[in-house]
Amino acid sequence: MIIGTGIDIIEVERVATKVAKENGFTQKVFSASEIAFCDSKPNRAEHYAARFAAKEAFLKATGQGLTLGYELCDIEVTSDAMGKPVIILHGNFKASAAEHGWNKIHLSLSHVQAMACAVVIIEK
């Protein structure tokens, strides 16, 4: 049963500017493995933006938004063995998923030079 859907689109340059400032934004929003992955890519800003869009789309799909005690870096975007993007939850997000019975999170990412987008579907 589908619990929620979320979609987000963002300008790559907005995220690139925030990442370039080195004011803690990157560490607050992205996990260490996400940072390592994005920084290993020649078009790293597109990858950061796609992951940011995925986090926003996930929040929209939950219908809860970002509340006190929840951190964006606890929504981690990684890839499965086939290279498909997946979301792994940590911290309070992982606890909420267990509490609400969210047992499947579908994720699709797309990015080009100027824009990145993500779609998330949560199933119970």
C-alpha cells in the first residue's frame, strides 16, 4: 500500500553555492559516504543536488517534514549492487519508519547541468 509520494526539483547552482561556502552545510545535510561519493565525481554539484532533492522528496512523501530531532544527514542516498539509487534511514528517521511500518522506499533521481530532481514513493 502506498503511504505517500514526494517529488522535488532544485537548481544545481543553489546547492553548489551552499556546498562551496564550507560553512558546515555539507556535513549537516549529507552523510560521510554521500560526501565521498559526490566529491569523487567530476560533476559533483549535480550529484549533491540530486541527493538534496531526494531528501526533500522523502520529507514530502512522509507528510511530516523536518521536525526537531531529525537531521537531513540521516536520510542517506546510496546505490544498490546494480547502481540503483536507494534511501537508507538512520537515527530518528529509521525509528519513524519502523513505527509507521514504512517497509519500502522507492527512489528515482535525475540530473542535468542546471537541474536535479527526485521522486520518492513510500510503501507500507
